[in-house]
Amino acid sequence: MKQKIPYKIYLLEDEIPRQWYNVRADMKNKPAPLINPANGKPLTADDLAPIFCADLNKQELDNDTPYFDIPDEVLTFYKMYRPSPLVRAYFLEKALDTPAKIYYKFEGNNTSGSHKLNSAIAQAYYAKKQGLKGVTTETGAGQWGTALSMACAYFHLDCKVFMVKCSYEQKPFRREVMRTYGASVTPSPSLTTKVGQKILSEHPDTGGSLGCAISEAVETAVTHEGYRYVLGSVLNQVLLHQTVIGLETQKALQKYDIHPDIIIGCAGGGSNLGGLVSPFIGEMLRGEANYRVIAVEPASCPSFTRGKFAYDYCDTGMICPLAKMYTLGSQFIPSPSHAGGLRFHGMSPILSQLYHDGYIEARAVEQTSVFDAAEYFARVEGTLPAPESSHAIRVAIDEALRCKETGEAKTIVFGLTGTGYFDLTAYEQYNNHTMTDVIPSDATIAESLAKLPKVGNE
């Protein structure tokens, strides 16, 4: 007799993954190496040593080891909030009158309010292990900065956060959570760094971007002894840590013999999407299963759907290594949309390669449409979702309605990366009908792409 599927599927504490999964080990076409802009050659661990922690450098550069053991100290911390639940969206299914079965992996059940803590605690652990004084970072909507400040407090590390200026102003309460955990928070671009001063001289009215904030955080790390830079998305090491999401999802589905047809995640730099889908794509790469994997990005920052697959700087100040990724150009500064965590000009090199090879499809959605879905979801499922996560909700609803039209009972899984209780300014604008959609013109994107660095034969 088949087991009855509960409303929420919980794994036991001893079912938390003991290893992170490295999807690169199963990729036939590996992500292109990071390039040192000074000499045009692939980066080595020695090149990265002034920027990242030594253990993280090893994880960043390793394309062949399929699994990395999760340190005991990190596992112990995970037990505060993991395993996270896989929820059956029965109320959403009923409201949509769809034959589709909808599940979401909920990563908002921790103080930081998002999935970002999965990597923040790992990176803080390696910094502490190396004997560092502290770390620097950037944050968009504030989830990553909040998670890292919490992780640094746990390991007694100093934490310097550069927060995208428009988010700094839109989300003061998230800023205060970071300060409560002991972090210093600076709106970016700022006058505290040379690169910030340069950006402000050229764009005095800018609301900033993740690319700007990254530049400032890296400059601060390399000019302060005993500090290293940590990043909340894009990098291989971050996607590695976030695979606890997908591994738990995989195990929960297997527990009740559930076979997903469609897996959906929001996409900015790639941490949530990569963490959720990597174990499933691993099955595809090994020929064990087949899924539709959909990346959902904001129409205001459409790196997958309108960007170019090329080497580019990861930051606006052009001081970071070059990564081959789908990019809008490091000089592209997106409109100040409320999905601050998705306002990055490029996409993870891992996800970019997988998208280029056809394992992922992508969709760009407009902000007002996203908030239509967010409010609908809140009213029928009872959870107020983060704007970033709501991109995945938008497409999950669209796919469920398509199932209603065709009569297909597909199983849809999406990532609900966090809650939206610090995003009420955005909801206020939506409810007051003052929210707008800003979509970059072809000319704007072309102007930015024209400034891509020349690497090899590209």
C-alpha cells in the first residue's frame, strides 16, 4: 500500500546530508576556468589566496571530486534549522483548480530568513579555521548579509557588509538585523573605497548594484590584513554548499516515491537555483533521469535570456577575476527592482555552462507579474514570500495553469528561498499600484556588452 503523503515532508535530523555534491564532477563540459585579468591565464590557488580562504579556494577550483565532507562544526550548526520542510501546496492546487501536484522546498525557517545561511556558516567556518580576523562581503536584498553576520557572530569574526544602496534604503530593517549581529553595513557605492569613489564620480545618482558592492568588498578585503572576501552566490564553492537544499529535496521525494517533472528556481547569481537543481541535474548528466529545469530571472536583469555567454568581470569595478558566464556586461546597472538578490549582471559559470548545453531553460518575468503571484500565493498558502522566490512562484503557477489546460497531472517542485517580511515596502508599492516594470532596451544591453573584455579568441 502506497504511503499517504503528508502536507509537509520532514526528514529526520540524522538525514541531513553529510556531504555537499559537486555537479562539476559529472559535467562532460566543465565550466571554463576563472581567468586572471593581469596575465590572461587560468587562476591558481596562489592567485586566489589574497582574496578567498585556502579551503574555499580548493573547493572553487576542483572540477573532479564529486562529494566534499561537511565539517562537523557546520553540521552541528545546520541542525538549528535543517532539514527544512518540503511542502505540498494543496491550497494553491485547489485555488488554481489544476491537476498538477505542486511542492516547494521552504528555506525561510531560520533567523536570516533565507537559504543563504547554508553557505554563510561554511565560509565563516573556513575563515575561523584559517585564523582570520574577519571577512568582507556584498549583499543585495540583504539576505546574504544577514546570514553572514549571523554566521560571523557564531564564530566571533568581524563582518564588513557593503549593501546595494537602493536596498539599503528600501530595506532598513534587514540592515538593522545585520547590525544586531555585529556587522558594519555600508551603502554601496560608497566613498570609503577607491572603486566606490570612481563609480560615484561617473554615476552620482546610481542606486548601486551587486557588481558595485562586490568591487568595494574585494578592495576592502585585500587592503585589510587578516581579512578575506566571501561571496553569497555565483561562485562554484557557494553552489557546492547550497546543494544541501537539492539533496534534502531529492531524499524527501524518494521517501514517498514522488517523481518531479518540472523543477523551478529563481535565478540571479545562481546560489538558490544551483543548490536546488544540481543533484537532479546530476541524475540527468549520468543518464539516470530526465527533468525540465526552469530558471526564472527578472526582466529587468535578464542575463540568461538576453545576455551573452562570454568572459566578463564579476564586478563593476573590474578588479575581480574573469568568469565565463551569461552576462549583461559588468557595466550594466539594473533598475532598482525589489528583487535585490537577483540584480547581478552575470550568472554562475556552472549554471551558464549547463544552460548553454541545454540542461536548463530560462524565463524572464516582469516585476508586477511577480508580485501578482506573490500576493496570490500569500493569500492561499499563508506564507508571505520574498520577491526573489516569487519569480519561481510566478512560473510554477503558469506551469500549473498549463497543466489545467492540457489535463496533464505533472509534478512541479520549486524553491521558496525565504520570506518577505522585510520587503513590505515593495508590497506597499504593489498594493498602492505605484510599482512599475523597467525593462532594459536592446541598445542599453548592447552598449554594456560592447565593453566586455577580450579573452583569447572570443
